[in-house]
Amino acid sequence: MIDLALSFALGCFGLGLLMNLFLLLRGPGLPDRVLAVDTMVINIIALIVLYGIRSGSGINFEAAMLFAMTGFVSTVAFSKFMLRGDVIE
Amino acid sequence: MEYLVSSAVGLLTAAGIYLILRRHTFPVILGLALLSYGVNLFIFASGRIVVGVPPIYVTGAAGYADPLTQALVLTAIVISFGMTALIVMVALGAFLETGHDRIDMPDGEGDDQ
Amino acid sequence: MLNRLFPHPLMTLGLTVTWLLLVNDLKIGSLVLGAILGLVIPLVTTVYWPDRPKIRNLPAYLGYVLLVMWDIIIANIAVARIVMFMPNNRIRSRWITVPLDLRSPEAITVLAATITLTPGTVTADMSACGRALLIHALHAPDPDAVCDQIKTRYEARLKRIFE
Amino acid sequence: MADKGLRLYRVHTPTPPLRQNGTLPDMSLALIAALPFLGALFPGLMIRAGRDACALAAGSVTALSLLLLGMQAPAVLRGEVIQTRIDWLPALGLNANFMLDGLGLMFAGLILGIGLLIILYARFYLSSRDPMGQFYTYLLLFQGAMTGIVLSDNILLLLVFWELTSLSSFLLIGYWKHLPEGRQGARMALTVTGTGGLALIAGMLILGQIAGSYDLSVILTQKAAIQSSDWYLPALILILLGCFTKSAQFPFHFWLPHAMAAPTPVSAYLHSATMVKAGIFLMARMWPVLSGTDAWFCIVATTGLVTMLLGATIALFKDDLKALLAFSTVSHLGLITMLLGIGTPEAAVVAVFHILNHASFKAALFMSAGIIDHVAHTRDIRRLGGLRTLMPITFAFSTIAALSMAGIPPLNGFLSKEMMLEEASQTIWFGNPWLIPALATLAAMISVGYSFRFIGQVFLGPPRHDYPAPPHDPGFGLWAAPALLAALVIASGLMPMLTFGWLVDVSASAVTGTAITVKISHWHGFVPALWMSLAAIAGGLILALFQRPLNRIWLALPRPEAKPIFDAVINMIRRLAHTLTARMHNGSITRAFAIGTVTMLAAGLYAFASGTHTPGTRALTPIEPVAAIGWVMLMAATFAVVLYHHNRLLSLVLVGVVGLIVSVVFIYLSAPDLALTQISVEVVTVILLLLALNFLPKQTPRERTGRRLRDGAIAGAAGLGAAALIHALMLRDFAFPTVAAYHIANAKSGGGGTNIVNVILVDFRGYDTFGEIIVLGIAALVIYALTETILRGGPANDRLLNWPKPQGRAGDRHPMMFVVVARLILPVALMVGVFMFLRGHNLPGGGFVAGLVAAITFLMQYMASGFAWAAARKTINYHGLIATGVLIATATGIGAWFNGKPFLTSAYTYVTVPPLETFELATAALFDTGVFLTVLGAVMLALASISRLATRAGSSTNTRPFDIDPDAKPAGKS
Amino acid sequence: MNHWIIAPVIMPAIVGAVMVLVMRGNLALQRAVGVSATGAAVAVAAALLWSASHNPPQVYFLGDWPAPFGIVLVFDRLAALMLLLTATLALIVQLYATGSGWDARGRHFHALWQFQIMGLNGAFLTGDMFNLFVFFEVLLIASYGLMIHAGGRDRLRAGVQYVAFNLVGSTLFLFALATLYSVTGTLNMADLAVKVAILPEGDAALIRVAAVLLLLVFAIKGALVPLHFWLPGTYANAPGPVAALFAIMTKVGAYAVIRVFTLIFPPGTLATGTLIADLLLPAALVTLAIGAIGVLGAATLARLAAFAAIGSIGTLFTAIALFTPQATSAALYYLLHSTLATAALFLIADLVLERRGTGSLRTARSPIPQSGLIAALFFAAAIGLAGMPPLSGFIGKLLILDAARNHIATVWPVMLVASLFMIIGFAIAGSTLFWKPHEAVGEPIAASALPTSALPFIATGILLGLLAALTIFAGPVTDYLTATAASLYDPAPYIAANALAAGE
Amino acid sequence: MTVEILISALLVIGGTFGLIGSFGLLKLNDPMKRLHAPTKASTVGVGTTLVASVLYFAIFKGAVTWQELLIVLFLFITSPITANFLSKVHLHRNMVSADLPPTGTSRNWATFEPDDDEASDGQSHS
Ligand code: NA
Ligand code: NA
């Protein structure tokens, strides 16, 4: 049962990724695209965790943590750039 | 998988080269970044592709992804990071000196002083 | 004395717990190391956080966290319904101004975060003096109700916790 | 052969005895050649001691050399060949081997003897403004090189000296730097003789390879081998090219007159007596092995004949005294060349004799021309005349020399000219018995003509009153040398056997390779030469008398002027070279990339296609749906980067996505370390690029469609190449077991860690990591240095100072919510960093990732509250971090030495400290600490440096962590 | 184990790091320490050279791991030669940089100098292909820093090109290495030599690709046509002393070609055959021609020097491409010569530019201070580069011509005509620069505005003196080189020294 | 069995919310509206998944992995900031002050405040 649920969840987040990709390419605005990337990161984290469950190993969870952190930092950096031009001022 | 990896390497390389052939530093730098993704995947794949094996040493593992090529890729990533940082700064310096960021120097000779 | 040793007791505790979460075990060695890091790291980072606020009412804070968690679940169901089933032209988005009574930056931040995480609202901006929040509500036929709920359900509680 | 020459007696002694003194090499020959070089140092040093001291030094050196030569002379005259052998570069066969035989003796004596006279003459000739030290230095260099040529027993050594004469003559011709003619003449001489020199190198190398040795004494014994070789003709032509250019033979004669821009002592020395005779010398030197073939005769005799005629004709119409003498020299060199070309021993003997005679009278004439120029301030024949009474001494020795040049008995010029005519009269040219005699007579006639013209138009006639300066005889110092030479002309004319005979004997013996005794006399009976000679004198007299009308005809004739042609050719080549170079290297690195890519593709394709390839047999790995999704995303994002690259910010976002997906790919393919590194590097790179993009244009202009298509084709081909290559590789098994198997097997037992990748990084291949952190450190140092340089001043700094105030920026630089959250994250993230660091050896992570995590954490703080505020909180010495990191890593490596192990040998142990659990202590962790510090320092230094540019551009710095203060009085704007 | 082998790498690393750590603000101290350190490097290199000439190749097993599993340094005659050349050149040019004040025109000059030496030495010592890449990067990144030292418009623009081009080169290197590893499963050079020799026939095509890609990588470093386009701009715009030091940079490419294509892919190897020579020789000859044509057509002094460098590279690679012991010995001799001569020319060009303000060879300028001395130095350097006697270029040229006796129809004409072009080019340049001042325009440059140090002249003089020494001691030098070349074509001792362990 | 159901349910719920979040991004027709979808649905989606993972490892692998909690915490802390920033970008790029309700204070919304380089406590360093 868990396997089935896992596959379902994997499918959901995978599909979600493709939707993010679509928004990323379509836009129209840059904030939309950045939002798409941000969501992409979240979905990827979910996928990593799901794969962890499937393989029975949590070894990639730190990577997921780092994804969350870097995703956040780059979203903020892009936003800051669009707002101010200077990312570190 | 192999087809996916090789086509990805190919496209990354092609995109990288295409951008490197642009005439402004910014796309060239992006091209270098893509190219380095391409080559990193290339190195990684040169150790052959395996899926679903443990990434660290465990007794009785069925196999491992080639750790040596991984180490090589790691080194390559780090070095290309340093290089990218440097070329960004040099390009920025050149832009500030000239007011444009064309990468070609129109002066072959004669007016290079 | 204890204050000198643990200038940031809550943080030391939090970090030690974080460490145990990270290393994923409960050995003595991990505890010791986590405690050491929990001591050292606040010392290193304290300069970046001047005027660190005191949480005056820890139980109230924990209660607030549980409340928000519940609201988040509810909020998500609501948003999911809107996203899935409501046609775009029927979604009534609004901008709402929420005047603030809170003054502590930390408290305001928690409030703003709460607003974003809960039903159909996103904290979009803040007035330049920090006395009002700009909220975007995804579907709010009655904006005043939204504002009132924020003020009473969250801000009042936060005021008790932080100020 | 013997019956032809009445004056020639041949004694057959097959090989001349060699003399080598004792076991020690006899250094004297080397010393003769070396002395002028050593002496060349003196004039430059002595010039402060005065011009006389300078000249004296140069003279003494030459005299000493001459003396040494004289000491060897008796042995040579006895028919011995003296040799000095010093090994220099035996591997090549280039050795400092010298030999002195008759030919060498004659030439060395000529070079040193006339050299001595020239030194004397130049002392009085050069003006006080001329840098005399330089002059004598160059002159001695030249003299040494010339002496070296004639004494070399090794053709490679000879080449060395040969090229040296070209170089030193370049300096001497260009000695008067203010004269454009000197500059151009020097370049022309160098170009022509340099060309010949290079041909000579090729010829000599071929010759040496045929003979199996580069030693002349060996080569000269290999006539049969050389002349039967397939390479004989190329070698001959190449060697003759060298000789002809040096000796100004047609069609290379044109450089010589232009070299006359040199000071007269140079002209006298180089362009009459010595350097131009180097080619003659070499032909004489190689005569035993090269001559005697049809090719030799055709090329050498013909060239000589043409040169003789052409030179004489031009000389007849030259108004510049030195030009007249120059072309006369060309003509006489042609004469000698022709004699050598005839190929008979008799002709060779005459050639040798004429070399001596010509050197004596021509040097005197040049010096005479110099004196006239010196006192009358002109060398133009048209402005001279009547000097006989004004300059009686000069008149005397000049006339003697000129008459000798004309071949008037009993002077020495007469003797050799008669002998030449005699040889000519017996030479059949392509079956034609009269052509050479007739042309030789004609040349002799013209020679008489210009000689008489020289005497008549310079000295005879009434004195004029319009000389540029009043002519008078110079001081003794200036006329001593030419007078001495004139005396020699008379003496050798009257007593040829006593003065030159012995020298001609030995040198002719050396040239022909057989011992020869000559008999020179004035009267040989009514031989054809007598009639030819008489005809020449009579005709010459007429030519001299009718020179002016003939001159008008000459001027009316179309004559190709060598200099404009030469200049045009050189300029054309230069322009061509310049255009080609400039077109090729037009500063377009873009094109260079295109060319480079195509080259790589072509070379790779060629390499592959020309080798054997068996396709691999590995089974394909199945594709999971998630992998397919990742693939779609990677491909789409990559493609989008290209598509949207005009929008720089967007393309940067997209590159970030590509990096993100690549990281995920690494996770999927069981390489978490790579993913961690990739994603952290990614974000730092993006921020760096954003910092730069803040200044850069936000759009990239579109390029022409044609260009884009071309680039697309190149890029596509490159992509296909890379894809095909990796595909071919992935589908096959390794040809041999990989070394990675060892790493897997030994990571835990030998390296003490279960994260194999990390053990490779810090242990198996820790040395790579050592290099890699240094790369990173250097990158940061360079970025810092460049920032400093820009901010120190200059256009970039001005641009920053005048940076337009940004329009349309949002308010709220440091949004409060972000600041608060960043503060909260900071300690936690640092803890994550420590965690990543500590577990790196056993699980994904390590010093590098930890350093990046720490850097990103601080970065977040800086983004939230601004660099200035954050930096003011805590000044971290980034330089110190980098240096300390590198030093820690190095020290860890060195630590192994104390254990008797090589650099970077790791050690680990398990420690138990109750009540704690057993934990591992490893030097690898220390090494990783170095990595951590370097990475942290490097990233921070780089970012801090770039941030400073924005500050210079007018970004203000804040003193508070965020701009909103909810606690402030609500009194409107502050 | 002889720890001195690794000293040439870690000594400069430590000195560079210490400079960054404690003497950032003190130029005088940096100068003193930097020059002393480089001097020490010369001493160590000299001692190592002596050791190399008396011993078979020595291997330093880093981390005490057996080859081919760890990284090894292999120290042999060739490595020793390159170490000594590098240290000597670096020391002399460093003196110049110090005396001319170039080092004060930007930050971290001396630290970068040390790291540059470290990178070079690391590349010469390594016995591991990937480690060669790493040290290529070290030397490159240090060179980037030195190239843009002191900044300025053209320098930075040329710097971007230089960096970008080399980044592509580095990427190519990685492609090549991955291919190499992917076929053979190893990175140790000796191990590669063993394995490539016994490679199954079906792998030939792929290993050939790897070999050719490596060749191209080294050709980029060595600036071989058509991968040389980075050189003119870089050399012409780099600070004088840096351009002089860069004379060794192209030689890294040459070194790598010699090492890799005599050890791993020697001419007789079944898989690669004469592939490398077939590609290299034409490229080298074209490079030589382009260099010579460039010298002839140069309109500025800096370009003249840059194309002279290209020409010397062409000559060098011509000799290398013959792949015989005799030719390689000649190549090594020419390598020594051309490194020193090119460096001297760049220093002299800098002396002129600093005084004359312009390097234009088309227009005359006022006489420069110390014209006579500089002219003499220029003349000597030109003689050296054009391959005229009495300096070592002539001997180098003769050695190569002699070694190319089986290529008389191709190598000889190109080399000789190229020489001629260079002679003419240099003659025109020299006479314009130093003989034409009387008809000149423009303000004469005041001698007082220049640094008074004699060091620049001494440094340049030493370089030229070394050329003379190379000429005079051509015999002993070629003896060493002949033995070096012989050892390259008999790699058994090199391989044996690696004591290759069996797998697992 | 119960836990299996629980974990499966969490996974299904997580996947559903995740998908809804991503779907919302495409469906909603205004940038501000779009912002609501991922900040809520995706966060909860991934949060639920992570909780499922904690349970799974604790129960079936006997190894408690707590890192998931840290990840969830991190996402919850940061997503309001992300939303805040993206809103500000939207306000800045696509809207003017007049489109918004008044702040009710003496100052405008921070994003629309004039550039404060000189206005506030900034000191120009040049
Ligand atoms: Na590491
Ligand atoms: Na987020």
C-alpha cells in the first residue's frame, strides 16, 4: 500500500515539476518564473524524500536541506535584484 | 538512461558553445557555465551510469557509482567555480573601463596603445 | 554565573536540539558536542542580532504554534478548493491594510509569516513606518472580517508573547 | 691542363701535412679569431680615455692578431696545414675547429692587415661627434667574424662567423643613425646577405650530411661522394646563393652601393677589401669539391661574367665617387667569380692573385674618396676636378691606385688582368670560343674607362672655385694608410714574385688542393691577352673621353633601379604580412572560439574515423519516469537559456535551473557529494553574477541571423560530438579494471572513512584538493586585487563615481521580515555547516561543502542587512582565512614527514574518552579544516570585493540592520 | 623517500600563503621574501637537477598510496630541467618586476608570483594526468591574476579573452581526461603507458580521440595555430615582466606534449601510430610561418614580441613533432633558449615602452633615455629570437635542422624563410626604434620620470648572458639533453619507478 | 497496518497538495493570486510528505530520521519571506501606489517609498 501511495506521490510531484517547468518557460513575468523555480525546489525536495523512503535511506536528506537553503537564498537574491539592482547593499 | 545522459551532455555542450560564440561577455560566461555542466556530466558518465546503488561504503553493496569520477567532478566543479568568479570580475572590470561588454577587441594592431 | 555561561539559554537549547536532530542520535558524545556548538555559535552570531527579544510567555508561544499549525491545515484545504474548483473570474482577490499594534520586529515578522501561511492571505508589504501590513487575500468577499481575524486571532496573542 | 699555362708549375704532393702540436690543442688559431672579439670590449670601455686610446686599443688588438698569424706563416708557407680543434657541440658536429692553410693565411692577412690600416684611417676620419667607441667595437666584431670565416675548419662554425659578418656589417652600415640612407642601406644589406646566409646554412648542412662530417678538412676529401650525390645540385645552388649575395654578384649586386652610406672606412674595409670577398673566399674554399662540374661552370662563370660587365658599365656612369667605386668593386668581384667558375687550376690561381691586387688598390681608392669627401665636403664627380694641384699627395696615391684598377702596366692590377684575359681567351662557353674573351675584353675596357674618368674628372683639369669646401691635403694620419697601400700596389706591380708570389703559391695550392708554384711576369710574349689588354686600354681611353655624351645616352635608356624595386618588394611583403596578420588576429576571440571548436571537432573526428572501433556491449540502464521528467526539464531549461539569452536576468534564472537539475541528476545517480557541492556553488555563482549584472547592460543585443545559424551549426556539431563520444564510452566496459575498485576496497580500511568520494578527495587524491583550494584562494585574491586596482583610480573608477543614480528602484532596502528570519537562520545554518563538515568523511559533506554553507549563511546575513552593517558587526579577515586554510592544509601534509611518510599521508585513530563514545580522530579532518577555511575566506573575499564597487558607485551604506523602525514616533518622515 | 622532490611545489605555496597572511601591506617585505624564496627555488632546482642527472627517475608517492591508486610525483631529468628553467626565469623576471616598480602597481603581485611558480612546478612534477589538469589550473589562475595586474582598459579586455579561451581549453582537457579514463580506467601516467600499449584493438578509435583532444589542449597552452589566437592580445597587453614570465607558460604545453606523447602515446604505439606527429608537424610549421609573418608585419613592439614568441613556439613544436631522440634533444635545447630569449625580448619591450610611451613601429619618437644600452639589449634579444649567431638561437636552429634531415623539403624551407622574415622584421623594428629618433616628433621623455633602479637592466642582461652561456656551454647542455631525450624514448625506468601495483 | 494506512494517507495527501500547488501556479491568472498556491499548498504538501518519511523510517527502519523536521521547519520559516519578496517585486514592477489601499499611517508602503539612499540614515561612501 505504501508503495502505491509512494508512486502516487512521486507522480504528483513529478507532474508538479513539469507544470513548474511550463510556468518557468511561459512566464510571463520574471517574478512568475522565479516563483516557478522556488516551487520547483520544493517539489524536488519532496521527490528526494520520497526516493529516500523508497530506497530506505535518508542519506540524501542533507542534500534536500541544502536545496531548501540555496533555493531560498537564490529566490531572495533574484527578488532583491529586481527590486534594488544591488543584491548586497 | 544512457541516451538521456548523452543527449543531455550533448545539448549542454551545444548550448554552452553557442553562447560562447556570442559577442558579449555575459552570455559567454553563461555559456562557460553550461559547458562546465556538460563536461561535469561527461566526466561523471565516463565512470559509467548506475542507478540505485549506495553512495557510501557499506558492506555487501551490489556496487557503487564510480567514486573516482565523482571526485574528479568535484574538483572540476570547484575549480570552475573559482574560474567563473574570476572571469565575472575581470569582465566587470573591462566593462567599467570601456563602458561596453563586447568581448572582441576591434583593434587587431596599430591602435593597441 | 549561569547567565555568563549561558548568555542565550533558549538558543543554546534550540541549537543543541537541532544538533541532535541533525546527527540523528542521542549519544552522550553527540549531546556534548551539540551543547558545545549551542554555546559557541550564539556567541559568534550574537553581534548580528542586537536587541534579541525575550519570549516572555513560553506556554503561550507553544499554544500559538499549535494554533497556527491547525490554521495552516485549514487554510490549505480552503486554498486547494479555490484553486481546483473556483473559476478565475469568480475569485475575488483583494488588498487589505492591517494596522499594527505590535512594535517588536520579531513579533511583526511572526505575525506576517502567520498571515502568509494561513487562509488565503499573503503578507505583501509593510508601511515604511512599520505600523501597517499590506495583505493580499486570494478570495475575500469580506475584507474587514479578514482584518479582524488577524488582529484578534494572531496579533493579540503575539502581543502577549512578545510584549 | 699543364700545357695551357706558361706560368704555372705544379708539384704533386697528394696531402699536405697536418700539424698538431703535442697533446694539448694548439689554441693559437682560435686566439687569432677570438682576439678581435675580446678586443671589441675595449673601445667601448676605453672611449672615456680618449679617441687615441680607443684607436690604439683597437689597433693593438689587431696588430697582436696579425702578429700571431705571422708566427704561423712560416709553417704554412712550408706547405703545412695548422689545425686547432676545440670540442664545442660534438653532438651536432659543431666544433671550434680552426685550420690555417695558404688560402686562410692570405685572407687572414688581408683582413687583419687592411684592418689595421682602416683603424688608423678611421681615427682621423671620424668626426668628434661620432661615437668612436661604438665604431671600433663594431669594426672589431666584424674583423673577428671575418677572421673566423677564413680560419674555420668546421662549416657550422663558418656559418656562425658568416652570419656574424652580416650582423656586424648591419651595425656598421647603419652607424650614422641620423641618415635614413644608412638605415635603409643597412637593412637592405642585411636582408640580402641574410637571405643568402640562410640558403648557405641549408646548403652547408646538406653538404655536411653528404660528407658525413661538418669538418672542412673531411669534406674537402669527399669530392667524389659529393659530386655524385643527388643532393649535390641543391647544395651547390644554396651555397652559391650565400656566396653570390655576400659578394654582390648579379642579380644580388644592388645592395652594395646602398651600403656605401656607411662611413668611408667601413666601405673601404667591408665593401672592397673583406666582407664582399667572403663569398669569393667560400667559393675558393669549396672549389676542390664543388667545382669542375657543368653546373658549377654554368652558374659561377656566367654569373661572374655578367656581374663583371654590368658592374663596370654602371660604374662608368656613376657620379658619386663611392658609388663608382662600389660598382667597380662589383665588377671586379664578378671577375674573380668568373675565374673561379672557369674551374681550371690556372684560373683559380689568377683569381687568388687578383683578390690580393684588388684589395690593395680598391681600399686605397675608397680611402681616397673618403679624404676628398672629408675635405671638399662632396663626393660628386660633377662638382670636383682640378684637385691635382690642390691635393697633390692625394692625387699621387689615388692615381697610382686608379691606374692599377685600369690595369696599366706595371702595376699589380695589370698583372692579374692580363692573366685573367689569358684565361678568358682559353675558355669556351657553351661551345662558343669567342664570347667570353670578347666580353672579358669589353669589361676590361669599361674598367679602364671609369678608372680614367676617376682620374680625369676628379684631379685633372683646372681648379674650380665652387667646391663646397676648400680642398687641401689632409694630415698624415689620414693619408698614411692609402699611401702605404699605393706603395704596395707599385711594389707588387714591380716585384710580384717577391711581394705576393709566395702568398699566391700557398693559397692557390690550398684552393686547388694541389701544390702550386706560380711565376708571374709582365711579359709573356704576343699572346692573345696582350692584344686584348691593349684593346681594352685604348677603348677605355675613348670611353673616358666620351663619357659625358655616353652618359646622356645612358640616362636616356630605361634602367631598372634596384632600390625602388627592392623597397617595393619589401614593402609589399610587409604590407601583405601586416594585412594577413591583422586580418587573422583581429582581436575577435569569438572567431577564435569558432575556429577552435571546428578544429577540435575535425581533429577528434579524424582521430576516431582513422582508428578501429568495436561498439560497446553494456546493457542500457532502464529509464524511470522521474528520470525522464528530469531529462525533459534539463533539456528544456538548457534550450531556454539559449533562446532567452538576450534577457540576461532571465537567462541567469534559467542557468540556475539547469544547475539545480544537474544537482538532482547527481543525487539520482548516487552521487550526493556532487549534488551538495553543485547546488552550493550554484547559488554563490548566481549571486556573483547578479552583483556583476547590476552594473552590466541588462540585455544582450541580437546578432545577425546568418551568424546565429553558423554558430548554431558549429555548436550543434560540437554537441553531437560530445554526445556521441560519451555514448560510445558509456556503452562499453573498461578495457582494464579501474583504479576506483581499489579506492572502494580501501576507503574504510586504509582511509578511515566510508564516504569513498571524500576519502578520495582528502586522502587518495588529497593532492588534487590541495591544488584546488589554492585555485580558489588565488581566484579570490585576484578578484580582490582587481577591485583594488579599479578603485585606485582610472576610467573604471571615474565611471563608478559618475554612475547615474539608479532610477525606479523600490524602497525598503532591507525588508524587516527578511532580516529577522536571516538572524534566526544564521546560527542554525552554521550548525548545519559544522554538521556537514564533521560527517564528511563518512557521509556526504566535507570541508568544501561546509565552507560553502557557512559562506552562504553569512551571505544571507549580508543580503538581509547590507554588507557594511554586517561587516561592521564583525570584521573577518578573509585574507587571513584563505592563507590560514592553505597553511593548515600544507602543514597537515608536511606533518606526515615527521612520521617518515610522504606529503599528505593520512593517519587516523579511534579515541575513547569516557563517558563519550569512541570517536575518530583523523589528519584528514585537519586537512579538511584547511579546505573549509580557504573556501569560506575565498567566497567571502570575492563577494566583499565586488560589493565595494557598488559602494563606490554611490550605494549608501547603512548603520542600522533594517530601515523600518516600528518603534519610532509616528511623526511622518524622519 | 626524497622529500625534496615536492619542495618545488610546497615551498612557493607556503611562501605565497604567508605573504597573504602577514605581509599584505608591506611591499618591501614581500619583495625581499619573494626574491629570496625564488632564489631558494633556484637552489633547490639546481640541486635536484644534479640529482636527476645521477639517478634514474624517482617517484614520490603522495599520501603513501601505491601507484596507480594515489597521485605520484615523478621526478626525472626532464622535470628537473623544467624546474630549473622555471625558477631561474622567475627569479630574473622577478628582479625586473621589482626594479621597474611593476610589482607596486597592483596588489598581491608577489604572492601570485609564488603561486604561479607552484603551479608550473606542480605541472612539471606530476605523474598523474588529472593532477596535471589541477596544476594547469593553478598556474592558469595565477597567470590570470598576473595578466591583469595593474589593470587598464586593454589589459582587462585582453584578460577576459585570455581567461575565456583558457576556460574552454580547461573544459576540453576534462573531456579528454574523462575519455582517457573511461577507456583505460586509470589516470597514472605510467599505468596509462602500460595500458595504452596493450589496449584491445577495438578501443583504438576512442583512445585516439583522447590523445588528439589532449594534443589540442596542450596546443592551446602552447599557442599552436589555429589555437593560438589568445596569445597576441595576451602577451601584448600583459605587464612586461608578466609577459616575460609567460614565456614559460607556452612551454608547459610543449612539456606536456613531450611527456604525454613520448610516455603514454609514443610514436610506435599500435593504437595511435603516427597520428600525433601527422597533426602536430603541419600545425607547428604553420605556427612558425604565422609567427614570422607577424614579426615582419608587426606595427607595434608588443605585437612584434608576441609574434616572435609564436614563431619560437612553432620552431619548438616542429622539433617536438619529429619525435626522435635527436629531435627531442634539439627541441629541449630550443625550449631553453626560446624561453629565455622571449622573456628577454618582453623585458626589453617593456623598457622601451616605459620610456617611449608608444610601441608603434610606424612613427618615430623622440630619443629615449638610455637608448644606446636598450638598443644593444634589443639587438641581442633579436639575434637570439631570429636564430642568428652568436646566441643560442642559432645553435638551436642548427640542431633542429640537423635533426630534421628527413624533412628537408618541408621543415627546412619553412624554418629558414621564417628566420629571414624575423631578421627583416627585427631589423626594421630596431632601426625604427633606436635609429630614427632624429626626425622624431613628440616630447622627449624625461629620464627622471623613470625608476632609477639598475635592476631592470641587470635582469635583462642576465637573461641575455644566459643565452650566451647556453651557447658557450652548448656541449655539456646538449649532453644532458641528449640523455634526457634518450630516457624519454626508453620509458621503462620511468614506469618501473612507479612500482605499479596490481588492482584491488 | 494502521501506521501503513496513516503513512500512505500522508503520502497521498502530500502528493495531492503538492500537485495542487503546482497546478495553481498555472491556473491562477494573476501574479498575486499565483503567489498563494505554492506558498501554501506546496509547503504543506512537502511538509506532509516529510512527516510521512519520519514515520516511515521510525517505524519500518527502526531509525529515527529527524532531518525532515528541520527541512519542514526551514520551509515554513522561509516561505513567507519568499512570498513577501515576490509580492514586493510584483508591486514594484506592475503596480502603483494608487492601486493599493492606504496604509492608514503617515508613510507609504515601503516598496513605494522613494529611494532612501539620502532619505534615511544612509551615508554615501565614495
Ligand atoms: Na573536500
Ligand atoms: Na520558500
